[in-house]
Amino acid sequence: MATPPTFWTKFKSFIWDSDGHLKSPEERALVRKLDFGILVVSCLGFFLKYMDQNNLANAYISGMKEDLNINGNQYTYMGTCYTIAYALMQVPSTMIIQKIRPSYYLAFCEVGWGIWTFAQAGAKNSQQMYLFRSMVGLFESAFFPCLLYLMGSWYTKTELAKRIAIFHLTGSVGTAMAGYLQAAVYENLDGHAGLAGWRWLYIVCGCMTLPCGLLLFFVLPDLPSNCKVWYLSEEEKAFALKRAIQNGKGQPTGKVDLALLKRTFSRWHWYWFVLGYILYGESCAATAYFGIWLKSENFSVAARNVIPSCGALINIVAIFMWGFLSDLTGSRFTWVFVPLAYGLVPNGILAVWPPSIKLKEFAFLTGGVQLMTAVFYTWANEVCKGDNEERALVVSSMNGLQYAVAAWLPIVIFPQVEAPTFRKGFPGTFGLVIAALIVIVIIKLFADRDERRERAVAATPMDEQASRDEKSSHEDNTTTRYFSSLLAFSGVSGCVDGGGLDLLD
């Protein structure tokens, strides 16, 4: 007879994995080792990625603008160079790790972005920064989508959202620490060895990044199907693979071909998750201009770096809370919709641009409360879990295409010459929040419809299933043609072809 769980075991299950008290000791031990091998190294890497990514803004407001004679929209172009390179390798990277061990590839990438972070310390002009930022973006691009894919390969429904949330919130920690680090570097190293404080920031960040890149090589466990990591026994590796299969996770086939594209683009998953994430991601852009607004209000250099870090700390609490509540309740839709709905408040304030400094500061500080990225990616991982390669493609496309849009959209709606009020930018992000909420509801309708169909298939005798499948396929094709024609008439066809709109039940 099984030993009943203790109060402490139940309590740990409430605050961590809701089914922890139901797991065997062997499974709990496996998950602890996975947390060490995946969660710890991914959080370290993502922390450094965001520190390296955001040090451009910290350096800009700490003397780089004057030292490099940055004028007009050159600062915006530096961000654009990074974003273009970052977007280019998102999807290819998740396809590369179908052929090459993720631990090898990601270690190579992190060492690469560490080297190019060092290079920025020696920049002499804006043109060199364009190149250096492009190379940092290129090497950083693999980290986020590949780790999201890996987590979705190992963790179950009760484990995944909070761990992706922890992974994601370390980006906010990196953003916050970048501000504090730049403030400390500026105060203690500015002028040391003849180098400006902002140059020392890049040197310090590079020194932190390189060792973490090497750590990935030795600790990341790759995939359940090809794991050879040293801290898992052969029995644990076999159990992990069995656990993944029992949870409905499709295993790698090694095939990256036209058949993959055909089945991906014949389903609704890619179209709507990618569109929803693009709208959501761009709606979060407003807080990136917090430091520039503080500078326009004549805050000190230290305040310009530290105050935005307080907003990042608020983000940390919100990100974990949404992931925790999502795993606890089992609902992905609720904890995607509710945080984004709050985004109407700060974006609305900035769109109106009231005269009150305190009100605008509140909007900038709390803008990140809408960050439910972890739950959104968990939702996509779970909806696509039955097809390993499609899942990799959908997850990487969400992030990659969002950054592809981010490469040009700030030039249009956030040109530096309109700082700090950005009369197109802040109203634009407010509208994007509304559009994202609409798409999220559509995704929910699709997901619910698929669940109903799966339940119906499970309850249908085998001799009736073939007839129903044929009828369902005919209905899908008819509905797709109807909506495609409707969208073509409205001028937005082309983005949803191939079965992406079969919404009717």
C-alpha cells in the first residue's frame, strides 16, 4: 500500500509542481536533475543575453552617444542591425539542432556572442557599432527558441509553464542588473586605464558570458531521444524518454524537408500563434524608451540606469506569477489573456501622454506586467506537442518573425527624432494590445475545437472513425476556401493560406 503524502510534500506540490506528491521518488529525482541541467544553465545564459542585449541602451545614456558622436536615428539603426541579425537565425537554429546536438551548437553560439560583446568596447564610430551589434544578434539568436524547444521536450504539463517563466524572468533580471552594473561601472571604472565607463560595461559583460558558454557544453542534456549527459544514468535516460512519449510528445525524426513545411502550413497552429505573438511582442515595445524619457526630464546618469531596473524587478514578479498560476490552474488561455488585458492601462496612459511625470513613470514601470511570454510559449508547445519538428518550427517562428517585425517597426513608429513623446509609437502599441487580445481569443476557439474533436475521436468506434475523418477533412477544406476568399477580398490574403482558418466546428 502506497504511503500517503505528508503535509510538507503536499505543500511543495502546491508551490512547485502540482502533481509532485503523485510522482515516484525516481521521477522527482529525474526532474531535479533536469532543473540543474536545463533550468540553471538556461537561466544563466538568458540573464547574460539580456544584459548584453540591453547594455546598448545603458551605454548610450552613459556617454556612448557623445563619444561616438551618435546623431539622428543612428541609435535606432544600431538596434535595427541587432534585431535583423537576431531574427534571421531563429528558425534555422531550431532546425540545426535537429541535426547537431543542442549542447554543442548553443555553447558555440554563446561563446560567439561573448567575443563580439568584447568587440563593442573598442568601437570608434557608429558604423563599427552597426557591425558589432549585428554579430551579437546573430550569435544570440539561437538561445531563446532552442531552449524553449528543449524545455518543451523534457517537461510535462504541470511542470512547463513555471519553468519557462523562471527562464524568461531571468531576462528581466539581466535588464535590471545591466542598469545597476552600468551605474557601478560608471562610478568606479569610468576613466580607468583611459577607457570610458560605457566601454568597461562591455568588457565586464564579455568576461561573464564566455565561461557560461563553456558550461552549456558540459551540462545541457540535449533531447530525451539522444541524451548522453554525464549526470543521468542509463535507467534515468530511458525513463525520461518513456515519460516524454507517455505525455504525448512527438520524438525527433531527423527529417527537415518539404513534408515538414507541408504539414506545418496545412494546420492553423503556425499562422495564429505567430500572428498573435507578433502583435503581443510589438505591444511590449513602449517600456524600451523609459531611459530616454528619463534623460529628457534631466534625471541623473545613475537614475537613468537604476529607475528602469525597478521596472524590470516588477516584471520578474509578474512573469513568475503568471507561469505559477497557469501551471496551478491548468489554464493557458486565462493567463495569456489577463496579463495582456492589463497592458491596456500603461499603453493607454502613454498614448494619451498626460502632463503628470508621476503618471508616466507609473506607466513605464508597470508596462512589463503584461509579460506573459512564458505562458504563451507553453501554450504553443502543448498544442503542437504531437509533432516534434512542427513544434520547433512554430516556436522559433513566433520569436523570429516577431523580431523581424521589430527590425523595422521602431523606425516607423519610434523614430529617435520624435523622442521622448513618440506620438505614433505609444498610440501604436495601445492598438497592438487590442489586436493581440482578439487573436488570442481566436487561438482559444481553435484549441477548444481540436480538443472536442480529439474527445469525439476517442469515443468513436473504429469502424465509424474513417467516415468521420473524411467528413471533417471536407469541412476543413470548404471553410478554408471560404475564409481565404473573404480575406483575399479584404486585401490580406497570403498570410493564412493552406488551412490556417478552419475555425468552424
